[in-house]
Amino acid sequence: SALVVNRTISGVAWLDDGDGVRSESETQRISGINVSLVDTNGDVVQLIGGGTATTTTGNDGSYIFENVPAGDMFVRFDANGKKYLSVPKDAGSDDTIDSDAKTTDATDGTFESGITDVIAMPAAETLYVTHYGVENVDLGLTEMKPAINLTKDVDREELTGDGVVVGAKLTYSFTIENTGNVTLTNVMLSDHLDGIEDASIDWDASSDAATGDGTLSAGEIVPATATYSVTQDDIDAGKVINTATVTGEAPDGSEVSDDGDATTAIEYAPSIEIIKDVDKAQLTGDDAVAGAILRYTMTVVNTGNVTLHDVHITDELVDDVVTFDWDSSTVAATGTGILAPGEKVTATATYAVTKDDIDDAFVLNEATVHGTSPNDDDVSDTDDARTDIEHAPAIAIVKDVDKAMLEGDEAVAGMTLTYSFTITNTGNVMLSDVKLTDRLNGIYDLAIDWAKSSDDATDAGVLSVGETVPAMGKYDVTQVDVDSAVVTNTADVSGKSPQNKTVTDSDDAATTIEHSPSISLTKDVDKETLTGDAAVVGTTLTYD
């Protein structure tokens, strides 16, 4: 009887690392791959006993055809919707662990089909066995590894000095690269920076002109550019961070993406300036008095490059009572307490001159403006305004006597005259070392009664502006005074200004003494009666 031979063809589909050689570590198999035997005409082979030579790889990736007829044929593999990539055919030197199919890829670059070299299945009469098998007719495929990379650069990594201005242009350049092993489609670039302009991919400059717009083959590189105008918010932040995203679609419909960023550091230079003026640079004459009002105007300017918040002025002289006129700000949109770079605002304050100021001969008012930067740094500046005050020290004395005239019985030597003095600081500065002297020789109990001063806050010997103090003195009239018919008494007062200038004043008081000239003669005789022997011529009478 004729020899019956079971001819078989078998193999496996495995997941390769891409080199086409199945290593011991590559144990993952691929199921669901369509496998068929086709003849030299491309028709599916009919198996002995009926049926067509078609199957799919099992869960273990294997397949087997039995009852294969004699003849020349090929093993054909079809992707069956699976998304893998082809590997090299007949790689390496061991035919039992290589991939045996010459593959054809789909338009998206993935494995579509593969076919082996011709396999000759011998006729039975040439065989001396009942089984003839062709093994290790294998198909190696590798995973799709879609990936994309975005590199982003900016032409200016730092803005400094005069370059830190609103509207400064930044130009971004992007390099988009397909770093995977499959073609990517629908490649798009998006930039997340609000205000970015002209973001576009230059497909004409692609490294693979054959792919067309929106498509990147494996390893293909394409450039892109965009521009941006710096805003005040960026300057306040001290930097511009620009992040862009590139996306692409893999053949299996999955999306791949990558982000790229570029940072431009912006020189951070917060600063503020205050210019202070006063309406009266000098007080003279009637203006040089306590209570005179000085009006200050302060001009505040943001001289830095960032927005300042919490702008306020401290002025100890006016107890920090400073009024800002934010309506006068040169940038109305910023709001109260906020100054944009270059913005200017005015503020005012008033001050009433004190006696101490007049004593000092000037008022120096120092104000400090403060502001807070976006980084919470405090910036400040100080300026002052000076008002010089004319010193006009003066003192006055008014002298009175209790008796302007002595007459009658009072117009005699020994009569006591009492003098009262009123001493007043009639200048505009405090006086110290106040002294009273009297030119009348013999005056006594001369003293200033500081306890009765009109300003009990000052010490003895000191007169504040306008302060009055009394003084007293006594004098006993002499016969010389009576003979002179008048007692004229001149007193002097002196004091020293804060600048050590001595001021004086004098006043006098006169007491007129009534002259009452008279003379009397009293005559006595030693013998009022002459009698007897004495009543003769020649008797001597003695008169006194």
C-alpha cells in the first residue's frame, strides 16, 4: 500500500526587542496573528482530508498546520488588526530563533503582512517516514513605542537694565522630534503662555520632507517658533516661564505628548522716591511765631520696574497724618496704595510751629515713603524739607514806684519807696539767664518773684515767649534825694537767647519830692527882766 505521510509546518509569533533574534528572555508571545499557507499562485493551500490552511496564533503565540500536501508553498502572516512593528528577517546565525518572514508595512508604518521564503514539501514516495515536519517558521514583531520630544529655547534668558520694559519681545524656538519607532500623525504644538503670538511649526524645514504637514516619521525633526511681549505682571513676577506641549497620534490611536519650557529671568529692581517741599522756606518777622502753619507737599514716584503695594508715608513731625491725593496719580487704574512703575502721586501734610522750633531756629521735617514689592520686600526713600526761623529775641521791663510824689510829712529823708517791675519776653525765642539789676545805689530786697511767673512750666531764670514775671525792690529816701527833689531809679533786665545772644531793656521810675523850704528862729535872753542893780546902763544881756 502507499505510504501515508503527515506533513506539518509550525512556528511561533513572539514579541521581539527589535533585533529579529528571539533571546531566552523574550518569552512574551503574540496571539491572534492570522497564518495561512499559500501556493505559488498566491492561493490558499487545501489541506489533505479537506479544509483550507488558515489559522491564528494561539495564546502561546504558536500555530501548526497538519496534513499539508506536497508542493512548493509559503507561510503568510497577517496582522489581523494587531499593531506591531516588523523586525529584520533572518537576523543572526541561528535559523531556529530568527524571524522568517519578509514583511510588508502599512502606510502608518506598522506590520501589515509577512511571507516566508518558499517551503518545499516533498512527495510521499521520496520519504521513508510517516511524519515530515518543518518547524520554527517564526514571526518576530516588536512593540510600537510611540514617543515625541519637545525642546524649547528662548532668545533672551535674562532681561536686565533698560531691557526690562513692558512690551520687550521674546522669541521662542522649538525643536520637535519623533523619538519613537512609529510614524506620528496629527502632530500639533500648543503654547500655554497667555499672549503668545505666531506659534507655528515650520513643516517646510522638516528633516523628512516626504511625510507632509502634521506627520513625523520615526526620527524626524521639525522646528517651530513663537513670540511673546513681556507684561508688567511678568516683571512683577521676576520671570517669564513658558511651557509648551507637543502632541501626536500613534498608529494605534493613542496620543503621545511632551512638554518643553523656557524661562527668562527678569531683573527685579523695586525702588521708590519721595521729594518733599514746604511752602515757607523761611519764617521772618510776624510769621516767626509759634502757631505759624507750614504746608508740606510730597511727590512720590515708583522709580523701579515692579508694581508697589501698600504705599504709605511715615512723618513723625506730623504724627504720620499725611493725606494722599490718589486722584492726582498719573496712572488712575492702579488704585489706592498702589504704584505702577513710573507712576507718580502727591501727598500733603500741615504742621504748626512750636516755641521749641523757634528756639531751634528751624523746622526740619523728614518723611519716609514705604512700599511693598510683589516679593514682599520693603522699599523706602527719605527726604526732608527745612524751614529756617528768624530769631528775634527781645525782653522788656516796666518799672513802677508806689509813690510818684512825696509831699508834706512824707517828703522827708527815711521815707521808704517800693518799686515793682514787670519783666516780659517780648521776642520769639525762649530766654535764659534772665537777670534784674538796679542802678539806684542803696536799693535793697531786689528780687524776681519766679513763683508768680505766668508760665509755671519754666524754671527760674528762664522766660518762654510771652512769659511775664514780677519783681520787687525797696529804697529809703536820703536827704540828698530830698534836696534833689526827685528820686530817679533805672532798672536793667537782661537775658540770653538759645543762640547765646544777650538782649536787654531798661526802664525807670521817678518820685518827685515836694520842697517845703522854711526857717525858724528861736531867741532867748538870759535876763527877761532887769531889776534892782541890774537895771542900769551897761548891764549885759546874753541871747541864744
